Amino acid sequence: MDDSLTLLEMFTRLCAAAGLALVLGCEREFRRKPAGLRSHMLVALGAAAFLLVGLEILQATGGGDPAARIDPTRIVEGVIGGIGFLGAGSIIRSGTNVQGITTGASIWLAGAIGIAAGVGDLALAAMVTLLALIIMTLLGAIERALPWHKRDD
């Protein structure tokens, strides 16, 4: 039995990752934040690609020695760690003022969207995107309307 993904399935997952991350990137672009469309799309696309490579390796080593098989959760851990560095790099502290936390979180979330799309859970990836967009836009507007709100993140 051949469980490998077809090229169309892989392309669909990669497009879903990039397309859903585009939604978050648009929100950041509209707010003129440094990490926007391309950044979010590339993070999600990269995360999905790493997962697809891991799935392909897992499939290729599936019939052989169990010691030669890879653990896909280790790929997820590596992707999350790498994206964490990107997100942290978008956070700027100047005295008591901190900016970029929402952008850092959205980059990290773009990685999660890519991972979900990479393993083929497109419904989860879409739900995460929708919830993130609601949080970033609706709750962002509420935050900015508060009288004690000082930052424009």
C-alpha cells in the first residue's frame, strides 16, 4: 500500500498554508508593521514544507528498521523553535515601551497554520486563521479604543 502524498496533495497543502497566512499578513500590512504579507506567508509555507518533508521521510522509512524511523514531533519542535526566534526578533523594547508583541505572536501562529496545513488538517488551519484574524482585528480595535491604551501594535 502506497501512502505517499501526490504532488497535487502536497501543492494543495502548501498553497493552503501560504494562503491562510496571507490573511494574517494582510492585517499586519494594513497596520504598517514590518512583518507583513511575505513574512507570514513564508513562515507558514516553510513550516508546511518541513512537515511534508518529514512525512515523506517517515513514509520512506516506514517499512524498515523501527530505529531508522523519524519522530515527526521532533520536526514540529524544531519548526516551533526556529519560528520563535523570528517572532522574538520582531519585538522591540525601548525603555518601558515594548512593541511588536502581536506581530511576533502572529508570526508564531503562521507557523502553526503551516504545520496544520502540512499534515493535511486544512480545517484546523482555517479555523486557527479565522480565530486569529478575529483576535487581531476585533480585539485590536477594542484595545485601541481603551483610554489607557498607549501602544499601536
